[in-house]
Amino acid sequence: DVQLVESGGGSVQAGGSLKLSCTASGSMYSRYCMGWFRHVSGKEREGLAVIRSTDGHTRHDDSVKGRFVLAQDNTKKTLSLQWSGLKPEDSAMYYCAAYLLRSPLYVCSLEWEDFDDWGQGTQVTVS
């Protein structure tokens, strides 16, 4: 089983910065896609960014592109999301998720339905 644990959430003023981290443990897939989502109650879960383990290729949702940096450490066990210029509408529960990448040629999905493993989430509040 794969365990994902998010950290780094909290309260921040508008215009501020925040770094979210996701640490993976357990039996991680040999090839995988790992990404960040956010969810506001009453709305659909929104895919923000994803990274492909085989070559580090990333995808970002156009609505938030350019506002954060996605990075994975050399051990590939921690995926971070460095936000800047946060807005009140960025307030949400942020989740880390992963799924098995069946072919190294596949492009990683940003659809939450495609992800099998999820962390518990970390709350971000921007005021």
C-alpha cells in the first residue's frame, strides 16, 4: 500500500506564500503519476499539477499555471507545491494523490477519478 501525508497548510494573508509537502511511504509504484488537488465543499475536486516519475514531466492546470512551483526531491519521496501570490479563492483543502503509470509513454492525468491513492489533506486558508 501507498501512504501519502501532506503538510504545510495553514492560514496566510492574501499575497503571501506557502509551501505544501507530500511525503510518500510504503510500497510505492515503480512508475507513477503524483499530483496535487484541492477541494472546496460543494465544488468538484480540482487538479492543480501532476508529475510523471519516469522523467519528471509535469502538467499544470491552466487556471493556476505560473502561480506555483512543483518540485520532487531526488529520492522521489516528497512532492512539494510552492505557492506565491495567494488569493482568498485559493482557500481549500489540498490533497496529494498518486496512481500507477501503466506505460512510461502515457501522459499523467489531472482528473481526480484516475488517482487511486490519497492523503488526508491539509487545509489552506487565505484571508
